[in-house]
Amino acid sequence: MSKVLITDGLWRKSVVAVRALGKAGIQATVTGDSVLTSSFYSRYCHKRLLTPSPTAEPSAFLGAILEELATHEYDLIIPMEDDSIRALLPSRQEIEGLTYFPFPSTESLLLAFDKKRTLALASQVGIPVPRQYCVPGDVGERDYPIVLKPATGSGSHGLVFVESQERLNSVLRTLPARLETYLIEERLPPQGEEVGANLLFDRNHDCLAGFTYKRLRDYPVAGGPSTLRESTKDPELLDMSVRLLRQLNWHGVAMVEFKRDTRDNRLKLMEINPRFWGSLALPVASGVNFPLLLMQMARGEAIKPIFDYRAGVRARWLIPGDILHFLSNPNRFHLQPSFFNFFDSNTHYDDFDPADPIGNVAVVACTLLNAVKPSMWRYVRR
């Protein structure tokens, strides 16, 4: 029987991966740094493995993973978070001798982690990007609004929106890190559609699966992880994403995010997430089971490329994502689709699966119990 080691079992994407693989008869060992790890209680979790936190204790986390791989046979390891990937990289060669490690070269991986280098590469190959400013002095009065964002990391963590020179001066005095670690770029009009592509590449850097989607709701409302999104079939988006990742000789999964600039109607690159993404439930529900495809690739099976799937499918992150969107959106009672549309047969959930009732309860309980932990709030703020 095939076995997979999945890290960071707290997160919703990890629960989705455990379920997607477990339903295919694959035994999933899940790691977490606390008993309050949602995936531990899924019916599809074969084995629980408590480890040190890859964020707080990366060396100890690496040691625990190496020990597990050395003493138990696995077909595949799937690090689900950036910190887990970074913690494993120092022993990459050893890990690759023990199991399938589905990532491109370390250089390509580090470039994808770095938004500055990613946007520079995209610009070189003709993929549109937001206008960049090298230093605050390059920003003119007519260039506002702008956004400051950490050069590494994903999602909305650390974003600062700036509307004026006075506000920029104030922000620069209070940045938690050196200015060189930030991107300074134009803020695209907020009305522009936010879209993304999910992809899988083999060792030969050929794309085996491609999927596109659009965001319908986010939290925070001004920009953050999607709480509701819908599958699409967007050839332009897919083509640009594949072209960018081929420049990096990609291997494994990735998500490429774009935003449409309403001033010229062009898609402009936001970032690459070089691992599984929070909205993993959507492609799985639409017919592209990325976790299973990754396992099949690890086992050396022939995979027929998958680019056909159901468009118009929706997936929702209800707890706490879409609830928080509802509470913070002044138009909460006029959302389209309605927040109260809980039982639409075309809408699936990141959090819940009818076949995993105990896992569903655990998702709610672990979310609520982790919400009171100071360490969790420090992680979210970071």
C-alpha cells in the first residue's frame, strides 16, 4: 500500500489533501506540533506524528522528519507550508534518498519564494507585472496609491496600503523589518478580478495538469486569502503561468496568482506559491485531484495530462474565513452569491466533507481552540 507523509496537518489544505489521498486508498501520516491538529482526527489519517514546530524549531522539526523517513518507508513527502519546506532544504539530498521530494532545484524554489526576483523574471519573459519602485524616492505624488509588501511570504501577511507621501513617511518609520526586504509597487485598482492557476509539472518540466479559477470573496476584504472562489477555463491565464514556471524548470505543484488591471484590462502577476495552496478543495471538487496526481507521479505511473474539468464549480472556506468576510463587509447582506446560500449543490467546502463527520467536528474545534493561543496570533500576524 502507498504511503505519504504530509506536514502541517492543522491547515484546511492539509485536511483536503489527507481526504483526497485517503479516499484513493493511500495511507497518510500527518504531522503537527499540537494535539489540536485538525487532520489528526480525519477518518483518512492513518497515523499521527507530533513534531516540533517548523516555524519555531526548524532544526528539531527536520530531525523528527529525517527520523520518521529513516525508520518508515514512504512513497512521497508533501511539506504543506513555506516554513516546512525551508526547514527541510538543508537535508534535501538525504531526504531525496529516502522518499520522493516533489520540488524543483533549490535555486528555482528560492527564486519563487522571493517576490522581487519572481517579478523581475516575469518581466524579462514578457509577462505583465505591477510597476515597481526601487526606493521610496522614486514614488511621485501622482503614483499613489502604492503598496508595500514583504518580498518573501504569501497571502496578505505584512501588506501595507499607502495613499499619500505623508502616510508613506509614517509607515517607513514603523516597518518591522529593513526596507530592502519589502517590495514597493503600484496598487492595482481594487475592482480588478483576482485569478489564479494551479499546476503540476513532472521531472522533465512538462505540465501534467492545469486548472484556473477566480476569487469571489477574500478575507481581509481589502486583500487576503480567498474565502469563496469559482473554477474557470482561462487559456491566457494558464499559458502565462505555464510559461513562467517553465522558465524555472519547475517540478511539482505551484499556484500562480494574477490580478486584472482595469486600466488596461491586462492580467498582472502577483506571486508564485511554490507548494499546495489554501484553495486546494476547489480543483479537487472540479475534477483535478492534485494530491493523487502527485502520488501517481511519485510512483512513476504514466499520467495523461489533465486540462479538462468542470467550470463554474465553487468552493468555500466557511470557518472562519467567509464568516469573517461577512462580518467585515459593509455590503454583507447584498453579497453575490449570498452568504446564506449554504446548501447550493454546486458549492463545496474547504472545511467539511460529508464522508468525514468526525473530521468536520475536529476542524471546527481545533480552529476555535487554536484561536485563543497567542502563538497562533503571532503566526498569523507574521
